[in-house]
Amino acid sequence: MGLDTRRLPKMLYGGDYNPEQWDASIWPEDMRLIELAGMNIATVNVFSWAMLQPNEDTYNFETLDRIMDMLQQNGIYACLATSTGAHPAWMARKYPEVTRVDFQGKKRKFGGRHNSCPNSPVYRTHSTRLASKLAERYKDHPALLLWHVSNEYSDHCYCDNCEAAFRVWLQQKYGTLDKLNEKWNTRFWGHTFYDWDEIVLPNALSEQWSEDRTCFQGISLDYNRFNSDGILDCYKLEYEALKAHTPDIPVTTNLMGTYKTLDYFKWAKHMDIISWDNYPGMDTPPSFTSMSHDLMRGLKGGAPFLLMEQTPSQQNWQAYNTLKRPGIMRLWSYQAIAHGSDSVMFFQLRRSAGACEKYHGALIEHVGHEHTRVFRECAQLGEELNRLDTKLLGSRLPSRIAIMYDWENRWAVELSSGPTVDLKYVNEIQHYYTALYEQGYQVDIISYEDDLTPYDIVLSPVMYMVKPGMTARIEQYVQDGGTFLTTFFSGIVDEHDLVTLGGYPGELRKLLGIWAEEIDALFPDQRNSIQMKETLGTLQGTYSCSLLCDLIHSEGADVLAEYGEDFYKGMPALTRNRFGKGEAWYVATKPDQAFLQGLMKSLCDAKGIQPLPGKASGVEVTRREIDGRRYLFVLNHNAQETTIDLGELTGTDLISGQTKAGQVNLPSYDVLIIEHFA
């Protein structure tokens, strides 16, 4: 069950609101300003546990009652949080085991947030009880629209609670120590375990010398899985407590894009709707933000998501907290909508007066009135969103191209102890995503478990880990006519990070028609070259490559390009293997963007996939569809006016109400949403 946004009067617009931090005499003015900005939802009660439960035996909901009633009286929906992201001080004093132990093995005291051990029985009992009490109390409250569990779940814990729970988790996974020793390859360095209690957590005191470098990948990989599962179990306990009283109210928690620690595809199975917090820097490439939105949309099969947080002006936690220039907040808000969001929400609605987030941007600045640039921009956006009505709600982004993404594969790649410290999984995903984004192709990001058949082209960069059943699924996809592409450092290991013997790329060798004999790691300033053997679409001549070079031999695959330098000059750099009705491609190195864009265009041309109209340098395009209506988004990320060409498309811009066709001059940071019909 998701949030049926199509039943709403308009797109959700609002953000985090913390009236408990202020005297109640300020609240009426907040309501006036929130309404003036055109907002209709407030996320409340995010960090109020200490207020709601001043001691173990006492609960006090008086202030929250007033807040909920105030929202309802002013026509504002409540996204009601459970407050469990930060436990009260009394809990840490009375139950010291509730606080976490860090990677270095240091025991935390009370402080910060997300400082609760996810495997602490005390934390689990009290957090679940609080969620249950909130649900029982507010189940019939007319303002309640959405439940928000905890806040930005994150990090790790290495305490005794977790160590004991890890051993139980391992027993359930492996059954016997013999099986565990086999899968962890513990005869290496004489690590064989003869008792479950001999197993300790992998941190700076044991197997790992940094968070990405470990002596035993199998142990560290399983700890990452265990940690993600353990934190997820905390969420699930609260989820079930809420559902017991409010089965029809959707439940979410705010995710964080490409955040490494939690396997969001696994989490998504237990979320009614995906929501996430988007905080790019001013120097973040727009393509990376777009990719992150598409990843969040992909968590539940392309369903619309909620933009739960962004800043209206500046952040407080970066080294250089640059202001969003005029127009940027609006542009980035529409960028989220362009990629599938059915909301625009901020942290925060009123700036805090103290502590570490007092300089984080807000709708209502410290001056306390509406006569600010930020407020005017927010109010303008609110007026525009109101004009959009419900047209976009529930619409989706159809795509014939998918990029596969997997958190466990990322953990394994970056724990691999070679071949290069510069190999970062997300960077390689972004490299391929950007090559499509820059040409106006719409992309889905899918999991290793998702169905491949809806797509003409499936890319899986750095598919280092091949999980059980994947090879057969991919082979069937290609056999039936699909185009599959993977890259260097793929097909190397199984789900336990054990090398698949018999030659790289392991199980994928037959599909790809190659054998990778060696892997050369290049220094950061080192380059090789790719020389095309023949023209492939726009690809011809010589291109640059870097990072890694697989030394491969064709075993039936067509060799389309070769290395131009070093002792492996003349060896294949790009291959294509015809397999059944389809093709399997292998890119043996990291090519420059010019090569990659040419390759992506060639693959798309072969499948008859056309880019969206309106694409220009620095201009982003997407398309949402619903009930036969199409909405082309054109977003100008340039600081100057840019001319776009809509080709044969003619339609009405939802924002201005004007008809758009042919060549259009788009001002800096401006947006078009052109309605047309299929």
C-alpha cells in the first residue's frame, strides 16, 4: 500500500516543522506564513522523544496534541514521525548498553543522534512502545496523512549486543560452522572457527584496518548485511506497531540516495512509499542528483516517491555552505518532480535558534517574517505547484533502458583489497548514467533481482558479484533479444566474495564470449587509449581510457576496439558477443565520456530508442506519463539563457499556460513542463 497522491487536492508541499522548540505564542504566525507560502504538509515530532517521555514510566502528549490540532485547524496534513532517531538522556543513564560502540571500539555516551544500538533490547522495546502509543492516540486524527519512522537511519554499532546478535544471524544463515568456515575461506591465515563465540565483529580491533579495507572480505561483507538487517528490524518493529492501529495509513522513513550503509532495495520491500532527503552541493553534477532520484524511484519498481527533505537556501554541515542562487531551489525542486516525486518538502520550515542546525536554511529565517528572498521563492513555487493541480500525481517515467545497481555488490567491490583504491562503484554507475543523461535518454535504475524483460538495453557496470540465479536470468534475457552490457571487474566472485574459479568473468564467460586473463590498475594520472577497429555509429578513431584495463581474449566475441598502448597493445578493449537473438557487450576499461556517449547512442539506435526532445548542453529532459497524457520536463541548469529545439512536439507549458513548439528560448535555471498526448 502506498500513499494515493491522486486523491490529494494538489502535490504535497511543506517540510519539517519543530514548534516544540518555540514558545506557543509564535505558532499562529508560523501558520500564517506556512499558508502564505502555499504549503499543505508538515513533518512533525521528528526529535521529540524526550518531550513525549520524560522518564521511563511517564508519557506526555499534551504539546503534540496541540500541534496536531493546530495543523488540522489550518488545513495542513501531518507527516507524523515516531521520534525514535534520538533516545532521551534518561535512557542512556539508566541503561548504558543502549548507546553504540564505534568502529575504533570506543563506547559512546549520551549525545548526537542515531546513537542507539540497533540490537539493544532496551531500545527496541521502548521505541516500539512509543510508536504503538502514538498510533493508538492519533489513529483517528483528521490531520494524519503519513507515518514517518525515526529519521535518516544510518551508521554501525560494534557493541556486545551486536556481537551476540551477529553470531545468531550467522547461525541462521549458515547453519553450521563448517559451512561458515568454507564460505569465509577461514583456512587463510589460520582463522578456522571451532565455536560460534570465537567470532568477533570486524572493526579496527579485529579484521579491518579501515572501513573499506579488511583482511577477510567474507566476514566484513556479512557484517554489512547484518548491520543493514539489524537496523531494518528496528524499523519493521515500529512499522508493525503503527500498522496494528492504523492499517490504512502509509508508513515511510527518509532514505538518503546512494548512502552506502543500508541496502535500500531490501528496505523498500517494507516501506509503503519511498521518501528521501536530497542535499547536493552547488558543485554536484546535475546528472548525479538525477541518478539519485532515479535510484530512489527504482526502489519500488518506478512508483512515485516523496522528496522528504531539501534545503530552501543553504546547508550547515558542508565545509563551504554556499547559498542556492536565485532560481536554483525552484529548479532542483522541479528536478525531483521530473524524476518521479509527488512532493516538494524542506528541512526546515523555521530555523532553529540554537545547536548545530541553526544555520541550516528554512522557509522562515531568523528574522521571522516573509520579506526575504528565500520566502518569496518558496511562495512562488507554492503558487506554481497549486496551479499544477493533480495532473502529475501518480504519473510514471517509462524507459526502455535500465542500469542495474546493488548495495551488496558495492560493499564487495570496495572491500575487495584491490586492484585499485580508486575503484568506487557509484562513480562507475554514474559514468554510464551520465553518458545517457547527456544525450536525453530516460533511464530506470533497477536491482539485481528485478525483471529485465521490460527493457531493450540493460547495463550492469562493475558487476563484480554474481548472485545465485543471475547468470541464467541474464542469459535468458539476451537469448530472447535483449542487449546486455557489463564492464571490467565483473563476474569475479559469488555472493560470499569467493572467486569463481576457471577464469574471469566467471559465470558470465560463455555469455560474453571472452576470457579476462589479467587486470592492470593505472595510476591516477596514467592513461591508455582505445582504438576502434571499425566505425560503430559515431564511434571512430582513438579515445582515452583510465582506472583499470582488463587483458581479455575473445572466445567467440567480435572485437570492435583494441588497446593502443603498453605491452597489451592490440588486445580487445570492446567486444560484442551475439547470443541467441541478442547481444552481450563487454567494456574492458573505463573509457572517456566521448567514447561512452558514442557507444550508448549506437546501442540505442540499434534498438530504435530515441532521445527526448529539448535536450541541449546543460539542459535536462525527462518525461512522465499517465492515462495517455505525457509531460515533458525541460530544465535549464545553465547560468545563461539557452535555446532548445522541441522538434515536432507541440504542447502547453503547465507553469505558464503558454503553447510551446519548435525552438524555445529558456532563461537561466528555468523550467518547462509541456503537456501533450500520446
